[in-house]
Amino acid sequence: MDFAFDARTEELRARLLAFMDEHVYPAEAVAHEQRARLASPWETPAVVEGLKAEARRQGLWNLFLPDAGYGAGLTNLQYAPLAEITGRSPQLAPTALNCAAPDTGNMEVLAQFGDERQKKQWLEPLLAGEIRSAFAMTEPEVASSDATNITTRIERDGDDYVITGRKWYISGAMNPDCRIFIVMGKTDPDGADIRRQQSMVLVPRDTPGVEVRRAMQVFGYEDHYHGGHAEVVFDHARVPVSNLVGEEGGGFAIAQARLGPGRIHHCMRLIGMAERAIELMCRRAVSRTAFGKALGQQGVVQNWIADARVAVEQLRLLVLKTAWMMDTVGNKGAHTEIQAIKIATPRTVVDIVDRAIQLHGAGGVSQDFPLAELYAGARTLMLADGPDEVHQRSLARRELKKYL
Ligand SMILES: Cc1cc2nc3c(=O)[nH]c(=O)nc-3n(C[C@H](O)[C@H](O)[C@H](O)COP(=O)(O)OP(=O)(O)OC[C@H]3O[C@@H](n4cnc5c(N)ncnc54)[C@H](O)[C@@H]3O)c2cc1C
């Protein structure tokens, strides 16, 4: 097997690594300071807009989109190591490159299922990084890991749809630049096929009846860098029928299609987060002394570092294999591998970041190191895009089927 990256990937990696060193890491502290002085913590700090302009100028833009008509036209295997690098600074780098969730998944939906008007109105400004977007599926009242439970109604009324429902943990929605929601609801709640009851509609933020009510917290924090995770109420919000994405009853299938690439992107970035944690752990281990010797001279610390390195190497190989399979046999053929990385990566990275926090003492849970934020990000990915248990259930069922 040849594990080397191809020439284009190597060239983009070199440029991206330089961009991270020259622009992204130095901007981390600046963004922090600027955000503290903004009128609203949900606005985008000026330094982030500067990073976006520079990334675009350098051709490090929309790298996630495999369709060369819209993005860089990279395969999953080419994009994987680049997404990993952006994961080292998850607050800034994915946004700087216009490769941040949930916009990436939303752009993919619009590119794949949107009609020409929808693409012109929403995909083009998203591709240009002029606006942001959100994906609204989860509801506080029902177990939303099972999308057939969704209760939001999308009712036809003449040439309009009327949307009524309450969503929460809608990432990005607190950011005032988030101009458009892709809303999942039921157009046919009594339909016989429970997977054909759902549809997706485009709901502009300024539609009467749309209320972004509050920012939900994550471990007591508000996730300012990612536009928060909002509770959003749709109270008879009315949009034209032409805002339907794809066909009526096609919402479930679109949701499945949307989450395949999104999951691998998250896992690639998580590996970058783990690499950052290992780097911080090692720097701390050689620079801090307790009980007469450097922390890195303690056997237990050496075990943490070694275990972290082994785990990251294993994860990276599995993620790259998954990317390669998505490219060669398609997302469906790579189903088991996609689920395997979605199960394995967040929990392993949580463990690595947890050790890095421990090694930093009180500093580990402070705002002076990115570790607490990395931990929260990794931990929530055991829930977001489907909880671990849902993936385990489905993977195990496919495995068991072989023996029935
Ligand atoms: C930070 C963050 C960001 C998010 N961003 C978005 C977003 O942008 N848009 C959006 O729509 N949603 C978003 N979510 C919501 C997320 O997708 C849901 O929380 C997730 O799908 C689970 O749904 P639920 O919370 O209703 O949990 P439930 O469906 O109630 O599940 C609760 C628990 O039940 C267990 N469980 C469920 N099914 C099974 C099973 N089959 N077998 C065994 N155990 C099971 C699991 O342990 C699961 O964690 C986000 C969540 C977080 C934390």
C-alpha cells in the first residue's frame, strides 16, 4: 500500500501549514481581544474577515467541495489531511477557509439538491463567504436522533408553506451573518412511509414568525466562535413553495446524504485537535517541573504521550481509509467505515484532550489554553450528527446480518 499524499495534496498542505503559522495562530489571541470589545459577542471579529480575504487570495478557499464547478474539486482523500490541519485551530481556521460546519453541509445540499434560483440566491453568497447558514432539525420535545420523530409542521397553504415548530442546538444561528435556515419538518405527517413524511425548506432568517430565541450553552459556555447553538422558534413562518429543497418527502434522504461528508470532515478536524493537544502536552511536559523533575520524566506522563500518539496514528489511518473508500466505492459503500470513524474518533480525542488538560493543571481548564474548548468540541461530537449509540446500533446490525 502507498500511504504517500499525491503532489497536489502535498502542495496544498505546505501552503496551508504556512498560512496557519503566518496568519491563523497569531490571530487566535487577536480574535479573543477583538471579540471582548464587540457590541455583541455573536458578531465576527475583524481579524476573521482578514483571514478569509487572505485565504481566498491564496487559493485556500472552499477546499471541502468535491465539485470543481463550486469548490477546489478535491477528493475526500486529498481534503482529509487539509481538514486535519484546520482542526488545530478549530475556532478560526475552518471559517477562514470557508470550510466550517454547518455551512459546508448546507452548501453541499444546495449544490446537490437546490434549483437554479436557490443556488443563485443562497449558494453563491455562501460560497463567497458573504453569509452564513444553519441546519435546523433537532427539537427539544422529541428524541431527534430518530429523525422520524420530528414534529415541526410544513403545511401547504396555496403557493406557500407555513412552518410551525421549535428547534434547538441550531449551530451558527446566533451569528447575525446567518441569513438562511435549512429546516427539516413534516409535510405529510400521516404518510404510510415514515421516511417519506419529511421535507426540507429554505427559511430566510428575516421571515416573520422566525425567532432566534436564545443561545443554548455547552458545558455552561456559549460557543461564540461557531455562532452559538440557538433555540429557534418557527411560529407560522410563511415561505413560497419554491423554497422546497428537492422534492416533498425527500427530507430524510437529503439528511442522510448531508451527513456522510460532514462526519468525515468532523473526524479529520478532530485528529488535528488531538495533534494540537499532544503538542501542548509535550511542550508543558518539558517546561514544567514538579517534585524535582520535569513532568515529562514521570512514567505516567510518558504513558499518556505514547498512548496518545498510538491512538492518533490508528485514527488517522482509519479516517484516510474511509476517505479513500468514499472516493472509490461511494458514501453508501463506505457506510461501515464512516460509522466506525464517527464512533472511534470523538471518544478517543476526548480522552487525549482530557490527559492534556490534566497535565496543564488548573491552566488546562482555563481560557489561557485552547484545551477546555477542544474538550467541549470533541465531547459534543459524541452527540452531534447522531449519538454514538445510534451508529453503534446500525453498525452492529449490519455486522449481525452476515450471520443470519
Ligand atoms: C454542540 C451541538 C451542536 C449541534 N448542532 C446541531 C445543528 O446544527 N442542527 C441540529 O439540527 N441539531 C444539532 N445538534 C443536535 C444533535 O444532532 C442532537 O443532540 C442529536 O442528534 C441527538 O438528539 P437528541 O439530543 O434529541 O437526543 P435523543 O435522540 O433524545 O437521544 C438521547 C440519547 O439516547 C440514547 N439513544 C438514542 N438512540 C439510541 C439507540 N438507538 N440505541 C441506544 N441508545 C440510544 C443515546 O445515548 C443518546 O445520546 C447539536 C448538538 C450539540 C450538542
